[in-house]
Amino acid sequence: MKIDILTLFPNMFEKVFEDSIIKRGIDDKKIKVEIHNFRDYSKDPHHKVDDTPYGGGAGMVLTLQPLVDCIKKLKKEDTIVILLTPSGKVYNQTIAYELSKKNHLILVCGHYEGFDERIKNYCDMEISIGDYILSGGEIPAMVLVDSIIRLLPGVIKEESHIKESFESNLLDYPTYTKPRVFEGYEVPEILLSGDHNKIDEYRKQERIRLTKENRPDLIKE
């Protein structure tokens, strides 16, 4: 898999992609990630990438030409172009799984007052990572890359992501490790029983309980 990221701030990604599971996936050649500064594609003499909005208003809007030229250069027949924007579909684990099966993704990071609306004609999906505003699309891009890489075959053990939060619209069950008692807080006795059928049922019920308490919206879905 390959992921191309279009951004005005490429340095933001350097340290993020040099550690942990992302680095492992890149080192093992499970994925190739490239960062592109779309300012380099600007045909403006001063490499401008934004301008004032038609109709007036605060802030500056990203112009089409640099972004579209960059997308066209990178896009292939099987590419999925994703616009990272607050107006997009809210990202979840189901979408992460779907994207992890693609061969090539282009992630377009916005900034300033957003995009010229016509950029949507060059994109296949719009994704938001939540109902709040960030200064740009760089952090959402990092979220997508991290969540996708860990789902690629061989990056982590398959069991690790099959049984984790949001599978079957349920949160993950609570986990414990040594010591058995810490400052009076004990590990649930059932986990020490050695009866794996009972443990599996306990964990199932805990997933349901925690989801009802913390994310009842998932149960409704």
C-alpha cells in the first residue's frame, strides 16, 4: 500500500512516522508513505496557495491549482483521494478497515479557512475525525495513517485488532496484569479461574456493559 499526503507543513510528520507501529510498517515495506508540499506546485510567482473568498468573509481560502495539479500527478487508476475536512463523514473503525484494503490513498490536508468548494470534484471521499475544529488536516492525516497501518497484514498480530474496541460496535473489554492486588484494587477473580469459556463470556458482558455506559450511541447503531 502507498499513502501520499498533501500538506503545507511536511515537517509536522517527521517524528510521527519515525516511531512505533508506523515505523515498523514502513521498515517492513508493508506501506510507503510520502509527504508532498503542494506549495511546490503553485504557478504563482510568489508560490501563493490561497486567496480571499468570493463574497467576502474572514480568512484565506486554498486555491485549486496547486492542489489539483499535485493530485493529478500522483493519482493512478486505483487511487482513492480523501479530503480531510470537518464537513466529511465521521471516521470510524469500519472505514479504517475499508481503506486498509486499498492500494493507494491520497490524503489532502486543508488549512486556513478551508478549500475552494470545487476541490470536491477531484476527491472520492470526505472524512472528519470528529465534531471539533483543528488548525489543519495534518493531525487527521496522522490519525488515518496510524489506524490504517496497524490493520495491514503482518504489521501487528491479527488477534490484536480483531478483538479490540469498536469491533461489532462494542468497546474493548478491560484488561489487567500483575500484581494481582495493587493498593487494595484486585483483579476480577474470574480472570484467575483458568476457565476460558467463562472468561470469554465475562469479557463479552464487560464489552456490552462498558459500551452501554460510555458509548450508548454505538449500541443504537
